Amino acid sequence: LVVNRVEAYLVSTRHVWIMRKLIAADKFKLKILRDHCLSLFTTPADMKHITTAVFGALSEDAKKAVHERTLELI
């Protein structure tokens, strides 16, 4: 499927900003990509890079995943 190929590409590339990947993962319900993006945040300070605008663009499920990741890192 095309969606799977796009998801695999986005996981592997460094040419797309992580926040764009996170928004795309949320919009197209790409759980593997979302989990990959969140795994790249390895410290609580990293989580501060998720701007208010990006966070506001996320669905409730994605916001919950971001909060859970933040709690894991604390």
C-alpha cells in the first residue's frame, strides 16, 4: 500500500522536520510514524521543542501520546 511506503519513508528520512512528521502521523493515523517521532524525544527538554502551534494542531489521541511520552521522560 502507498500509505505504508510513505510511512516507511518518513520514518527513515532525516529530510523532513520531526514536527511535520508528527502532524502527518496524526492526520493520517500512522501509529508507527507517531511512535517513532515520539521515541526521538529522549529528554524532558526535547519535549519543549513541541511548540504550542504544533501541539494545538494535534488530535486528542496524539496529545495524549505526547503527554504520556513526557511523563515517561520525567
